[in-house]
Amino acid sequence: MTEIVLVAGVDEVGRGPLAGPVVTAAVILDPDNPIDGLTDSKKLTEKRRELLEPLIKQKALAWALGRAEPAEIDELNILQASLLAMKRAVESLTMTPGHVLVDGIHAPSLNCPVTTIIKGDQSEQAIAAASILAKVARDREMVALEVLYPGYGFAKHKGYPTKRHQQALMELGATDIHRRSFSPVQMSLL
């Protein structure tokens, strides 16, 4: 009898924003319980992501989120913070994967084999599921942060460096959720 190897898909959201955490997800899908419509979260509408998110959580064998805070991003750099958040997501799974598939070219250090796949969120269902969970979680958090930090437009741009966000930075200054190592934020501190 062949042993089934659990495969986890991992993806991150939020490497480019000037504010907020980088959020990752790890998902082990159930091959006997497929989910239609999984693809790169950026290719889906917000409404479609919101519909898929509870389905993924319900049908997956295991899922977990990981994150790195703005202070960790500033201390480590965005790539290392993303890898740390990925490691946290995988290590938070309730089942131990025998193999991990990661979207992109950089892999976190884990206690199992890891394969990186460029555009993996478009070719691997588990990575696509992870991208959706991470995106929905981060977007919801940024909408909530709009209430705590009014005037920045977090609910709309989710912390990305839009013209409105950069204008708000210059007028209102940086908050404690801004990434001080990112140059537009540094400019607002001068």
C-alpha cells in the first residue's frame, strides 16, 4: 500500500504595500473534495474570493495563516519577513505536510521538501487556495485598520502605494502600521 503524502500549498499577500502585515496561508486540499474555481486571487473579483474563502476552509484537510508585522518587515526586509510568515503558516497547520509547494522563487526553511513554482497560484490548486485565504484575511484587516487610522484610505487601497496613500502619508505622517524601511514612508518621516 502506498503512503499518501500530504502536500501543502503556500502563498503570500502584501509584499508591496507601505502599511500593514505581510500575510501568508498554507492549505492542504482534500483530493476527494475538489473546489471549483480556484486560481490566483488577483485574477478573481473580491466577491468571488469572499465566496471561495469559506469553501476552502470547509473542504480543505487543513489550513492556517501566518504573518509578519511591519516592525519585523523593517527589521528583516520584506523577502525574509515573507519567508518567516510562510514558515509560521506551515508550522501552524493541524496536519504535517510531507511536501510544500510555494508560489514564487524563494522558499522558507522547513522540515520537509519544498518546491518553488513561478506563477504557482495559477497552476497548483493548493497554492491558489492559499492565495485566496491570505488575500481575504489581509484585505479584511486593512478595512478594519481604516477605522483605527482614518484618512489614509486603507479600506480602498489596502496599504499599497497609491497616489492617495502617499498624499495622506505626507499630510498625516506615518502610523505604527507603516513600514518605515520603505522609501515613501521614509520620505514622510523627514
